[in-house]
Amino acid sequence: MAARPLVARQPNERLQALIQEAGCSNAGLARRVNMVGAERALDLRYDKTSVARWLRGQQPRGRAPGIIAEALGRKLGRTVTIDEIGMANGKNLASGVGLQFSPTVLGAIEQVCELWRSDVGRRDFLSGSAVASSALVEPSRDWLITAADPAVARNSGARVGDSDVEAVRAMTRALIDLDHRFGSGHVRPVVVHYLNSVVAGLLSGSYREAVGRRLFAAVSRLTELAGYMAVDTGQPGLAQRYYIQALRLAQAAGDRGYGGYVLAASMSHLAAQLGNPREIAQLARAAQEGARGQVTPRAQAMFHAAEARGHALMGDGRTCEAVAGRAVTALEHADAASGDDPEWIAHFDQAYLADELAHCYRDLGEPEAAGQHAAESLEGHPESRARRRAIGLVLLAMAQVQQREVEQACHTGTRAVELLGTLRSSRGAEYLDDLQQRLEPYANEPAVREFGARLEIQAA
């Protein structure tokens, strides 16, 4: 049998040093690797000879490098990365970075840190990656059936305390504000570098159980934000990886409510952008089921609104109306109750719900209702939500086109163009492209020609 190709032809000194640090024999490491593989339903049959080949520079295939790193990490009591074991250069590793919902906390830390590191390094496979269709719904299944992590505390590395957790939360709030005002093109590089240079060190530090849970919750939210920003910079495949890892971090935090939010507000909307209506509804229903009894009415309203988007895209007006009605009712209950909402859902108000319903009625071909809800969303969104207001203007313009109010649609669209000129947002540009396509049947009208010329100037 022909030998496997060598990826690294020099002795793997990094791996040798870690094996020595762990006080592990070649045979002992092989056993540990096989055990970790078994947890992931992999029938690995490595032995001491296999480890000797790795030490000579051979690169094992598939998911093996990550499993080797996790096996050593468990022995050492800390996170060990693929870089540390000298196996980060194999091209066969690239496609899987960030796409797995790890069965262990150590594996989750390894996955997300590798994703951040690869993103900062601008790895080509990340920036140009497409969405993996199977990974739209599979993580929700894993989240639904995976038992809670029994413990997340760590006893090695620098001490992490509540002040560190609060720093991550404060940074997240500041970055969200900047993103709303200026768009992700200005902000996302800052987020990713912060995750890789600061947050990765916190996850690999030493923390008590309660602090660890709060840390994972804070990091989950910031990771989800980085995913949203990837969407807003035209990188949906990268966003998907961030969302999967945010979901896994929420699981480590023990926060089922926020896990549901990642499914309904993030992954479901990504499916909507990609035109996968069935997956939209599935993800939103998974959020409802997995977080049942553990979220406030405001979060329930958002989950229902996300599901309604899926039914609208499938053309199922009756189900969409029923689910949208549940969203409206839940938000009414939320507004009548005392303010016990977690920070991650406090923003979902009448303006956000109106925005969701405007999308629904646009997709159902009901322009009058779409226009009414778009106008309502614009009335409710403050000036600081610049991108959201721009999208609301485009939704209103689309409704006006559907009602053959072409000149008014161009006027509304021009307001959106002016607002988007202050942002760096691929998402906003996509909405404008959609509006322009809807105006094509009226291409000879002066208002449409003028609007097209303004778009060309904006793009120049």
C-alpha cells in the first residue's frame, strides 16, 4: 500500500515537546486519541507506530489533528491548538473549521479559537467559503439533543474574574452601537482581532464554575455579533461558522434562551438571505422547542416572527398570519410586563417586529400591509439604528413599487441611498439591488432613470 503523502517533511518538534510536557508515551497518546475519536463516533485505530509517524512529520487526515490536540489538552488540563501540535498547515483541515458543534467544552474552545485565528489570518478558505447546507439545520439538532455541560471550570492559566467578563460585555455593547451607526465594514476587523488577541486568552485561563458560565455567555454573544457582521460584509459562509460556535458557547454557558436566539435571530435569518424558507421555519421552531419555558415573552415574539418569515417565503399566507399573530400577542405581553428581559433581547421592540412583518407581507405579495409595517418600523427606529432605518426605507420603496407608485418609490429609495452612503454594509447594498430589479419594468420612466444614475454614482 502506498504511504500517505507527507504534509510536513521535517520532524514535528512541537508535537514532541507537548508529548514530553504531558508525560505521555506514544502508546498512551494513541489510546487517548482513539478515545476522543470514539466520543465523536469515529473508529480510530492509532497505535504507538502512528504517533511515531506523526513525530517524523506525517500529517494525519481529516479531523484527526483536532482530535490529537484535544487529547493532549485533556492530559495537560488546558486548551491545545492545532498550531501548537504543528498540524495547522494541512489543506484538508480547512473546510471544517468552525462547522462542528463540539461534544465537549474543551473541543468548543479549540474550535472557536481556531476559527478566530484563521479569520484574523485571512485564510482564503474562510473568506471565500460558501454556506454548507447541511450545517444550517444539523447544529440545531445537536443543540436540541445534547445534554448540558456538567462543568466548565478550569484550573490552569491566568485567573479570570467577573471584571474580565464585564469587560467583554462592555466591549460588545460598544461594538454593537458602532455597528448600528456605521455598518460592519468599519467595525468587524476590530471585533475579530479582539476575539483572537484577548478573548481567546480568557477562555484558556483559569476560572470558577460560575465565572466560567458567565464568560461563555458573554463570549457567545460577541461571537454571534462577529457572525452578523460577516453577513453584513458579504461573507455568509463565514457567518455560518461563527453562528455555530456561538450556539455551542451558549450551550457551555447553560443559557438555552440565548441558544434559541442564535437559531432564530441569526441562523434563521441567514437561511432567509440564502432563500431556504423551509430551513427558516425549522430553525425558528427548534429555538421555540429548545428554549421552551426558559425565555421571556419578548424572546418568544422574536422566535415566532422568525418562523413567520419562513412561512411567508413558502407562500403559506394562512400559517404566516397565525404565527405572526402569536408574535404580536407575545410582544404585547412583554410590553405590559416588568423589565426582566436579558440584554440580548431587550432591543426587540415594536419597530423590530414591524420590520419582520414588512418582510413577511412583501414576500406574500401584499404591498399595502408591507408598506404599513415598513412605515411603522421607520417611526420606531431611532436615528442611531442607521442601517435598520435604511433597510426599512428600502422595504417601503419595494411596497410602493408593488403598488405601482413608482415615482414615490424612487424618492423613498433615494433616501435609503443617502443613508447607506454613511455606512459600509453589503447587506444594505443587496437590498438596493433587489429594489433596482423590481424597478426594471419601469426602466423608461424619468424617476427610475434618475434613481439608477444615483446608484451608479454611489457605487463609483
